Amino acid sequence: MAIRVPSVTHAKQMLRQSKLFSSQATSTPLDVPKGYLAVYVGVGEKKRFVVPVYYLNQPSFQKLLSIAEEEFGFNHPMGGLTIPCREDIFIDLTSHLNKLF
């Protein structure tokens, strides 16, 4: 018969929760198909978009990346590539790029 100490039980619960959170954090990239990347777009509130990697070679998209580099450097607050532009401008740009390919 084992005697349970409340702090040990609490520690086990915290460990289970941290494993759950870490598994959720590592599973997030699985929703991004091969050949795509997730970007966060917005000035205030950020919205997540999944875009094809070939956008990275397009001059118009590279301008957005330059703006992101000026504002954030390599330290992006969302943990992923953050593009500081209005959502409607980003949607217009990506729609234009989709028509090209």
C-alpha cells in the first residue's frame, strides 16, 4: 500500500499537462503541406495563412519579407514568419500571385 503525497500527485498532473501541451505544439506544423509555409499577417491582430514556398522567390512577396525583416529582424513574436501588413493587401497580393501560376 503506497502513501501518496499531495505534491507528488500535483507534480504528476502538471507533467501530464505539459506533455499534452508540448505534443500539441509539435503537431501544429503537420497541417502545413509539403511545399508550403505558415505566415502570420496583420498589423494588430495576426491571422495565419499557409502559402506556397515559391512565393519566396517573387519580388512582390520579397518586399513584404523586407518589411518584416526591418520590423522584427529574426525575432518574430508569433514564433513563425510574421508579415506586418494589412490582411486585405496580403490577400490581394497572394491572389495576384496565384493568377501568375
